[in-house]
Amino acid sequence: MVVDILGTEYTVTRNTSAIEDMGADGICQPYDKKIIYRELKDFLGKDDSLTAKRVRRDQVIRHEVIHAFFAESGLIEYGNDEVLVDWMAKQLPKIQETVEKIIKIDYFEEG
């Protein structure tokens, strides 16, 4: 799949073998314009639920996309801050939910 990151096309691939030796669940390669993450079955442990694996996969995808956004914004230093990127990946759904709630309320108040 190809996604647009601030006007730059990134190829997104689900491929465990490509990152297996890196000890990572996902990677962003800003110079090659690639995001790679593990197959769903390869997240967490064998005994973990499918729901848990999906939660982890979604967090990893958000994490790698944030790396790409920082890179394409010219803020590669921020993208190198794993604590910041991980925090954003974890909090993004909550931030999005709050913004959507405010917009929805505002939309109904306009009419």
C-alpha cells in the first residue's frame, strides 16, 4: 500500500521477515520512504489474544507513521526521540476522540 505523508509517498508493507533481525515490531525508513511492520500473528506472544495483537499492531503503525511525519516535516530530531514518538502513538486516539467531540458539538451549535 502507498500512503501520502505530507505530500510524499511512503510504501507501507506488512512483512515480518524484513524486520525480524532488527528486534522491532515496525520500522520507518524515511530515506527509502518505507514503513514496515510485522504480520498480525507475529505481534506479542503465541498465547496473546487476537485483540491484544491488534492493539499492539495499531500502536506500532501509529508510531511508525509519526516517525514519517516528523521526517517529512524536517523535524528528524523529534522523530529520533522514541519517548516522544511512543507517547504520541499512544495518545493520538484519545486526542482525536476529544477533537472530534468538540467539532461535533460545535457543528450542532452552528445550526
